Amino acid sequence: MRRVFGVKKDKEPPPSLNDASDRINKRGESVDEKIKRLDVELARYKEQIKKTRPGPAQEAVKARAMRVLKQRKMYEGQRDMLYNQTFNLDQVAFASEGIKDAQQTMSALKSANKELKGMMKTVKINDIDNLQDEMMDMMDISNEIQESLGRSYSVPDDIDEDELLGELDALEADMGEETESEGVPSYLQPDNEPEELNLPTAPSGHAVPAGRANNQAVDEFGFPAVPNASLRN
């Protein structure tokens, strides 16, 4: 059966937008090259028309130039058509990319929404409110404990505040009187020191008799110096 009817060939996949755009761009480049060559030929014909005199020769050159101009106009029309096709393909490609981006965004949002719903099931508003109430109760209990521990055992509860204020005023008055005496309390002022005694100064050096001071030499102890005696053998 396959030999009689043959095997069905697989269809080729349609070209993508990028493939179609590249192909059209290549055709547009080819048309641009043709237009450039025609421009060079037209420039040559213009120079020939300027140099030739009016007559049959000049008319022949003009006819060639007109033919080249017609070809140039035709190629320009093709180039404009190719540019329009490329523009349309670019617009479609842009729209296609936008739709793909939207699809990816929707997929990401769906995944995030599903994950968020799963997380929200584990968190309840009532549990949060109960937790906040328990925290406030514990803070109140903690403050009461701190106040209870901060009580003073040495101060009796039956002290009259008016009496304390009176004692405080009396203490301030006493302190004011003491500071008037040179700024130092009487019990802190030093006692009067005794006057110094005028005593004679102690002699310095060695005493030397007055009569011998100028006539006889003395030794280091104040006695007359012994003369050196010569030793005899």
C-alpha cells in the first residue's frame, strides 16, 4: 500500500517571525544595492548630457537616463513595500512578545497566589489577637512583680509628710547659718595655732677661742695644731 500511494510527508514548520523578517531585510538590502548602481549610472548620464550639444546624441543620452530613472522608481517602490512588510512583522513580533510576557506574568501570579493561600491557612487573626492579649497580661503581671520587689522595708507607712517637710526646712536653715561663717561649718574650722617662739639660732661650725683666733692655728677640732716634729735616726 505504501508503494502504491506513497508515504505522507511531514509538513515543514511555518517560518517564524524572525526568519521572515530576516529574509525581507536581505531582499531590501539587495534592492538598495541596485538603487545605488542606478544612481551611479544616472550621474554618468548627467555628465554626458552637459557635455553633448543639443541634438540627436543628447536625446539618446536622455532616453537612457529616463530608462534608468524608471528602473530606479520601480526599485524604490519595492523597497518601500519591503520596509512596510518589515514594519508589520516587527509590530506582530512585539505583540507576540508582549503576550508571552503576559503569560509568564500570569503563571507567576498564579503560583504566588497558591503559595500565599497555603501560608494564610497557617495564620489566623484570632490566634494573633489572643497572642497579643496574653502578651499584655504578662506585661501587667511583670510590672506588678517589679513594683512589689521595689518596696522599701525600712520606711514605715505611718510617717507624717508634714513633719518631714518641717524637719527639712529646719535642716536647710541650719545649713544656711553655718555657711555664713566663711562658708565652712564651725565644727570643721581649724583651731588657733600657737604663736611661734623666738629662740636664738644654733651656732654653726666650731667654736674658736677669741685670743687664739689670730695668733695660733688650730686643728679640725678647735685645738692648737701640733707642729710637725722631725724624726731623728
